Amino acid sequence: MTADPPAGPAADRPAPAPADRPAAPAGPGSLRFGYGTNGFANHRLDDALAVIADLGYRGVALTLDHDHLDPFAPDLARRTAAVARRLDALGLAVVVETGARFLLDPWHKHAPTLLHDDPARRVEFLRRAVAVGADLGAEAVSFWAGVRPADVAPAVAWDRLVAGCATVCAAADAAGVRLGFEPEPGMLVEDIAGWRRLHDALGRPAAFGLTLDIGHCRCLEPVDVPDCVRSVGAHLVNVQIDDMRRGVHEHLEFGTGEIDFPPVLAALAEVGYAALVAVELPRHSHAAPQVAARSLDFLRAAAERAVAAEHAVAAERAVAGRAAAGPGTPSDHPGGG
């Protein structure tokens, strides 16, 4: 069995409690945008962080991978402390992502998952991710179920998932780290309804929140994207954002799919979501700096349109309110009332 990760900075300072949240945004214009390092796979991690910060992002979704803070390489505590210092120097908040494709098995994508006959390496990876998250002061550690192996019965896969998640929840609770479980199209838990079922099966632990990918909502949820956000606002700890088309699980650059983003950003602000909203474009590393720059420009413009729409609605309501009050009310006359 793999040894426990060495103690790091979190041994000297308490990690944020799962109930702690950043202050709620004042509106769509106050949302904090980040970018995923899985979209910078061809960059050294230090270089990727510098580009993301220089572009104006306020955070990063850090996918632990062979070249990005490998949790199985030597000197994990030292390397994690160095990344923590770098993030602090750049003013970047962080969430930890665990979707590396071939970190655990060089032959099989994402294997093993919590659903496999021997999930030990996946469980150990997630335990290490929680420890890294604590040491970085991460806002959340995100993970998913995995695709059910063909030779594993659905009921068996479900029981394995619940057991594995319970183990990870215990580690997160002990470390004071929030978990964000992500429904992923094609996996055993692929939608919000599946997350709710899993949340209930685990006894609704406080540390077990939701990672919501905005593109996935368009891909397969039965309601529109802003309503998806509203329906789970109380459980959101991590948001990934990308464009997508109905029925097609393909992460697209903004403006090339079917999502109307200003109402989505308005819904995030409406539910009081204050954690990172991180761009998730894992197949765009070949042009990472340019794609990241375009993405932030798009999101800022969408946020401005959302704010303008809110102001327009407020102005219409004010006009309607004055019209309903009619002339001759005490407020219309000096000294009245």
C-alpha cells in the first residue's frame, strides 16, 4: 500500500472549515473567473500559473497530473509548499481537480476508478488530493464517479462508489476540505439527480458539495441552464464553465455552442455563489494562452451584459411602481404624509 503523503504546510495551520464560504458576490460583475490547468497541458505548471495570472484571471483549477504537482512523485510536501507560495505571489485562488487521464495507469484512461475491482490507487490518489488541497488552502477538491466497467453490475458499481466516497469524505472532513463531486456525462453519476441520490446515500455530509459544469447542464439536464444553477445553489462549491451543445459531450470555446451565458452568470450571483468559476477546456492546450485570453474577454463581456440586463429590469420595475402609485400620493407633495 502507498505510504501516506508527507505532512505539509497544513500541519502548521488549520485548513478552512467546510462550512466557510467566500463573501457572496454583489452581482454578476463580481464573479471570480479562473482557468483550468488541464487546458495548459503543454506548459510547465509555473509558466501556466504565470500566464493565467497575467491574463487577469483570479484563480486556477489545478488538475494534479504527471507534470503538474504529481502527487505520487517524491518531495510532495516541499513541492506543494512551493506551489502555495507561487499562488500567493500571483494572487490566485485555487481548486484542486482530479481528472488526469493517465496518471494512475499509463494504458487506460482514468483507471482505476472507485468502481473497479481494485480501487485502492484511486482512493489513495483522492486522499493525496485532499491533503494537497488542505496544504494549498484550496476552495474545494473535485472528483467524479468514473465510467462503470462492463463486467461490473450496476448495483455493485453503486455500492463501490458509495463506499469510496465515504472514505474520501472522512479524509476531507478530517482535513477541513470541501469536496465537490462532479456529475459527468457517461459516468455512473452523470446528472444532478444522480448527485442528489449519492448525497442522500452518504447521509448528506457537510463536506460533500457539488461541482457543476455549466456545459454539462446544456448537454443533458432536463431544465435550462440557469434553472440548473438555481436548483443546486445551496450545494455549489465549484463551477466549471464552457460552451456545449445539447446531447453532445464536447467542451467548446465560448460562443461556439448553444449556451446563453449572461443569464447563467446572473443565476450564479442570484444564488450567492462566490467561489471560482473556472474555464474547462481540456482539449485546447495547443493554443492555451490565446484561448484563455479569448475566454476571459468573453466572460467579462457576458458579465457586463448580465449587469446591464439587471439594471434594465430594475429601471422597468421602478417605472411600473411609480405608475401604479399614481399622482396625488403624499410623497408627491412637500410636507405630505
